[in-house]
Amino acid sequence: MATEVNYYEDFNEIKKKIWDLLTSAVTERSSEFRTPVFICGNDKDLDGRVVVLRKADQKNNFIQYHSDIRSSKIVKVKRNPNCSILFYGKQEKIQLRLKTECKVHFNDDITKESWTKTGHISRKCYLVTNGPGTESETPTSGLDDKFDNFNFTKEESEAGYKNFCVIRCKVKSIEWLYLAAKGHRRAMFDLENNKKNWLVP
């Protein structure tokens, strides 16, 4: 029990825990922190969706995920790069609220590196004929039958690169909330100004 108290009442241990959760979520498909809610837009048109965490870099203070360049969120992020990302892990009893400044990378070294690491089956998302959100008269995956049935080679999947982009999110602040039966704990890490403080849960 003492170890738990030391953990959730120690800023350094909390920060370490946060980045451990984010880093491991990149490779652990079962992690509850792998699929956060990404919120972008402005006060008149806020929009949220679940994304898949693809990279977490504590040293350079960013996380990133992949998207189709034709997605409606791309326009929103370019207009207003200030976005929020919400994580919650039921098992860990931890909620993370990240304020970030996001940049869309398209056809550059960052996208090339990420695309190379993306398996050809996972590239299926970027092979849709029309962009995500395009209206359709019938229910559809947006894919030609060949791609819909996974009947394509890695070489053929390269066609999806023209639609592939990376959204890199520079983390400005992290608000951490730990739900404990004996008393919740909440803390704010202001990474831009290198400040931290406790909050009332």
C-alpha cells in the first residue's frame, strides 16, 4: 500500500507513469491508452474522434497518429492547431487530458518513416477511392473489392501513400487524474513553462 501512496503523491513518479503508459500503448494493442479521443476545431465547430496512438516521445515532448489527408479533421487542425487529446484507462484508473499544438505532415521524411513501418494490410485505410466522410448512396467500406478482401500485395498498397499523413502533437500540458477509493488525486504538468501543481479532484 505504501508504494501506491508514494506513486500517486510524487510528481516525478506520476510523470514517469504517464509516459510509460503512452510509450507502451504504441506497441501494446491491448493497452487502454492506445486509442484516445482526439478533439479539434473551434468554439463553433468542435469535433472528436478516436485515433490510434502511433508514437510517444518524451524527450521531444510529442505524440503522433496517422490520418487520411482527405479527412475533415485535417482542415480543422490546419486552421487551429491547438487540440485536446483525452485518454482513460479503466484498469489503471487514470484519466489524461493533453493540450497540444498539432502539425500535419504530408509527403515528408516523417510520413515516409511512418509509412515504411505501416504493414501493408494496415495500409488498407488509405486505399479508399473517396475520402473519409464522403456521402454514399449505399453502405460501403469505400474500397474496391480487391482491397476490401485483402487481396493485394505490399507493392500495390503503396498507392495509399498519396493519402497518408501524420499528425504530430506537441504536448503543452498534461492533466492527470487518478481515481482511488481512499481519495482521488489530480495534478497538472505545464510542460511549456516547466511547472507542476496539484489540483482538487
